[in-house]
Amino acid sequence: MTILVTGGAGFIGSNFVRRWLHRHDELVVNLDKLSYAGNLENLAALSGNRRHEFVRGDICNRELVRSLLSTRRPRAIFHFAAETHVDRSIAETAPFVETNVVGTCTLLDEAKRHWDQLPPSDQNSFRFLQVSTDEVYGSLAADDPPFSESTPYAPNSPYAASKAAADHFVRAYWGTYRLPTLCSNCSNNYGPYQFPEKLIPLTLVNALAGRRLPVYGDGLQRRDWLFVHDHCDALELLLERGRPGETYNVGSGVEQTNLQVVGALCRLLDQVRPLPGSARYEDLIEFVTDRPGHDRRYAIDSAKIRRDTGWQSLTSFDIGLRETASWYLSNSRWLTEVQTGDYRDWINRNYGERASA
Ligand code: NAD
Ligand code: TYD
């Protein structure tokens, strides 16, 4: 049997593919266009693994998607491929519409075409899993209950709007055609192989290089952080036990402010890589101009996925952060290689324009 993974050279996708191949004997076809965020080094541990087929290509390329589906005949599609960084979506919306909306629709269309030709028993077991985000729900007030699956979509960033649009198409393919789709809406992930444009790896690489640690606004925005392996486990369980046509929220259930997260990283580095003399990593924190439309609070109620699949978030933030920091400390070559021209251009553009607050 075979699964098709899109975006499997990115952060979550590559963690998912490695875990999947370790636990199953199925083939994985990994379709990724290798955008700035995709990196074959994330898959280096799989070199020589004959059950992993990497295909460089765009999910918007209908002919390619069609030919992969008809020749590899996957029993499921895990759709990770996306443009994922909120700040980039604020700087330029078009790539988000192209990949997240048009790409997802192309994939859905071709998945339906493939599924239409399957025998009934394979049609019943086929799944299209849309890997989405809690950001589609917009922002919570301090005393609101956490997001549930019935919280109305209210995206505030172009990234969130593009994922919301894609999620609606995923739902519509179930509603209209009964293509067995599921959608998971997960909170912020962290862990090994995350591109250092996102808060946790950015803070780690800046701290290790002695650079300032930019905190947007007052740093009191709240997020639910989930260790990436726990997210991958949730997706596997959704394939086995999730109900087609349903959406599932996934999160750790623990909320923290950005300042708490950066502070925890600083204290961890003070222990494992102390600065000379009495210097502390927290001294590097710098409050900078806030992100426009910055959502104040996300919180997730994961009761449904726990009830329907038995999933649990197993990794405490403390343990997950240690594992993450330790991975970045022992993978300096990976880190150097991803901080290339394109990365430096982005950092200069995003942070050069942000005055200290
Ligand atoms: P990422 O940016 O690290 O990786 C995205 C991958 O998709 C890259 O390998 C990139 O090359 C590939 N890609 C981009 N456009 C493509 C296209 N047109 N065709 C083929 N491949 C393409 O992202 P991530 O953090 O691993 O996120 C994966 C998925 O999980 C996304 O759909 C994202 O919305 C969702 N998600 C992420 C988080 C998070 O905290 N990172 C949380 C919830 C949901
Ligand atoms: P990020 O990792 O970009 O993920 P997302 O925007 O998808 O949640 O940001 C996480 C939080 O950290 C978000 O509230 C913005 C904040 N943040 C900073 O304060 N400073 C930074 O340099 C970055 C990249 C993010």
C-alpha cells in the first residue's frame, strides 16, 4: 500500500514521513516543490530507503498530480504542502492564494478523479487529510472558551484566510461528492527541523549567534504549543479512526505567552550553553513593532480527537523544548545551510523594518 504526502520536505511533513516509514511498511510518495521552506536535508536520514519516493513538483501542476495518483494509487493523501509563515503572508499574499487555495483545489479535484475510479471497498477506505491550523478561527478574548470544532471561522491574516478557504473546499468535496475528507486544525508546532523564521527556532538561532531576540508588541499574545511528534501521531490516528467529513482540533491544552516561551528558551540556554560572566540570554530580548492584525490569543479544546481516536498530547512543553534545543545545538551544519541568501534577505526585510518598540 502507498500513501501520498504533500509538503513532506518541510518541517511537519518531514517529521511525519520519517515517523511513518519507521512504523509502517507502506510506501510513501513525497511530493514537494522545495520552496524556500522545503529542504532535502530534512529527509537525509531516508536516503537509500526504497519505500520513500521523493518527487520534486508543485501541487498546482495538475498533470503531475494526476499521473502520480494514477500510477502510484495511494490509499490516502496527507496534505501538508503550504505557504505557512504569517509575516510573509502579510508582505505578499499571492503565493498563499496560489499554493494554499488553488493548490489544494487542484489536489482535491485530482483526488476525486482518482477516487471515482476505485472499486467500492477502496473508495470507502480512501482518505484525504487536510492539515490545517487553529489560526482559521481568529483571535480569542482573554476569558473566551477555547476553540472547538463548532467555533466559526474568522481568519485575520492572509495566511489564515488562505487556509480557511482551502478548508472550506475540503469540506465541500465531502458535502458534494462524498470524497472522504477530514480536516485537522492544529495549534502552533515546534520541534526539530523547523525553519528558523518561526518563533522558537528563530529565538534559538539568534540566541546562539548572540543576536537580539525580537518579541512582537508586548509579547503577551497567547498560543498553545504542541510538540511536532504529537501532531504527527494525531494525523496517523485520524487516518485510522477519524470520521470522514469531520474536523478535529489538535493542541496540547497548555497556553503560554510569547514572552514565557522566549523566557523558557533563554533559561534553558543559560543552563546548556551559558554566556560568559554574568550575561544572560534574556538580556538579548528586544520588543519590536507588532505584527499587523496580530491575533491575541489561541486556545484549543481537543476533546473530540481524544474521544474519537484515543489521541493524547504526550510531550510536556519542558521536555519538548529541551529536545528541540538539543537538536538545534547538535545540528549546526543544517542550521548554517538553511540560513542562506534567501533567509538573510527575509530577516533583513522583516526585522529591518521593525523599529524597537
Ligand atoms: P513548512 O513551511 O515548514 O513546509 C511546507 C512545505 O510545503 C515545504 O517543504 C514546501 O517546499 C512545500 N510546498 C510549498 N508550496 C508547495 C507547492 N505549491 N507544491 C508542493 N510543495 C509545496 O510548513 P510546516 O510548518 O511543516 O506546515 C505544514 C502544514 O501544517 C501546513 O499546511 C500548515 O498550514 C500546517 N500547520 C502548521 C503548523 C505549524 O505550527 N507549523 C500548525 C498547524 C498547521
Ligand atoms: P510564528 O512562529 O511566526 O507562528 P504563527 O504566527 O503561525 O503563530 O509566531 C508565533 C508567535 O510569536 C506569534 O504570536 C508571533 C510571535 N513572534 C514574535 O514575537 N517574534 C518573532 O520574531 C516571530 C517570528 C514571532
